[in-house]
Amino acid sequence: MIEIDFQTIEQASQLITPYIFQTPMLINHWLSDVVNNHYPTNPKKIWVKWENLQLTGSFKLRGALYKMLRLKEQGVEEVLAVSAGNHGLGIAYAAQLLSMKATVIVPKTAAVTKVRAIEQLGAKLLAKGDSYDEAELIARQLANEKNIEFVSPYNDPEIIVGQATVALEMLQKTNLDLLISPVGGGGLLSGTGLVAKLNPTRQIDVIGVQPANSTAMQNSFRAGEIVKVEESSTCADGLAGNLEDNTCTFPIVKKYVKDIFTVTEEEIEQTIFNFLHYDHFVVEGSGAVASAALLANTVNLDQYSNIGVIVSGRNIDLSRLSNIINKY
């Protein structure tokens, strides 16, 4: 397992802070009310970290920016990335900011909203593969052929360190005793686990949530080793895909995360609708899964009082959002 210490995460936060938005973390009343219906004698406070308000609409700017800043220091001028959308947005934004070149490969199924935004930021965009797994394989091959620095959306220690700054900001804000994070490839969840368990002042529990239609991390976590899964389409497209065989996120998740749960498509969509209805915030499927676990009463919260939930992004296609509004 790679070694990442708490000080490195603190230093990363200092490095990227001038370039990002330190997003708010606020008590969410409707989520707290939903949860407290199940715990009337042991009330909870649900804190939401609004990473959907991040500059590119997603937490993934943090990891991409930290990685690109480090590469720039090393003299690297060009990168190639694979993304379902949000990582590519972060790479494109960082490349424009640092005067670097970036090529982003997305699956043909990528959300139109994210694809357009990547192109608007000036990155070269290629749509390859009918799934995220196919796009990732093609991107790796192309990077090798062209001898270009490949930037994984999750399988990279510096990406993990950058994503960990989300949880660092949360713990600086209030005394939480549980953090709930979305998980796909595990960049954010592993970073959250590191912050929660390496914090020198207080160690807290971490739980991951992913869509029931794409359960690579949960299945691997339960099996104790990386396994492949058959997937179905999910509105949480940023969390889709299997894990790379050698991913550095999995050993961290295995060591520091308490458990991983799943939520259904209906539960994710209902949560997206609720955020729009009660908070007037747009949240994408990937950004809604952690909160959906609370809505569905999936996690046993008996021993917790202050619970932090990461709303990780907002980049949802308008057509999908419109369908959800009409449905609920």
C-alpha cells in the first residue's frame, strides 16, 4: 500500500487553495429531518459539504489541479486523461490555468453537459469506447504509444491527496463522527479515509456509497480483493466502471473504510429531486448517492451524532434532470 501522511494532505490543501473554491459545509435540515424520523430519541445533525459548487461543478478539480501543479513543477507540459466527465473537466481547467496541453478521452456514453464543458475549456476531446472501461483501456494504450503523461481519475497517489482535501476542510469546520462519501474508483473515498483515520487529533468512521448498478468497489471490499462486476446503466455515471487491477485506492479503502453500501436508481433520483426542491441546488447522480443512503435509511447511525455527507458534483444533463423533475 502506498504511504500518504496527514502532513502531505495539509500541504496539498495549502497549494491548491488559491485556485479553488473552499465550498461551504452547512447543516441540512430536510436530510436531518428524514434521518431523525428513524432516531427520535437520539437526534442527529447532517452536515452537507457542497462540492457541487466547486468551480468546475465537481470535487475532481482538487485532485486534477494538485496533480497538474506537481507535473508542472517537474517540467511536464502535456497530459492525457480518461474520464466520465468531471475528472476531464478538472484536467482541462488545470491545463488552461497552467498553460499546459491536455487530451481527454471520454466514453461515447458520456454526459453531453460534461463533454461540452471540457471542449469549452480548450482541451482536446476524444470520444472512444462504448463504456468507461473501454475508454480507460484505449486511453492507457494511447498514452503509451504517444509517450504522454497519463493522469488517472483515481489510480494515482497525488490524485488521492488532492481529493482528500475535501474531507480535510470538513473536519476543520466541525467535530464530525462519521463521514459518508460517494465511491466509484475510490479516489475520494480513499482520501476521505486517510483524513479520517490519520487525523492526529481525532479519528472518525468513514462509509462509502455507490449505485447498485455499478458495485465494483463494494464487491471488492467484501471479497477482500479486486473483482470484476457486470454493470447496468446508472444515473450516477461518474461512479461507473470496474477497478484497475493495480489500483492504489483499494488497499487504502480496505484499511480505513468501515463499510460500503449501495443505493438504487430510484433512491438516487429522489435525492436529486429533493436537493432541487428543498435547497434549490442542482446535484448530479454521483453527487447524490451518499445522501441517498440517508434518505433510504441504509446506514445504521445509532452511534453517531454529527454526520458529514459529501455532495460531490452538479454536472447533470438537462434532459435527465427534466425527466427526474417530471417523475417526482
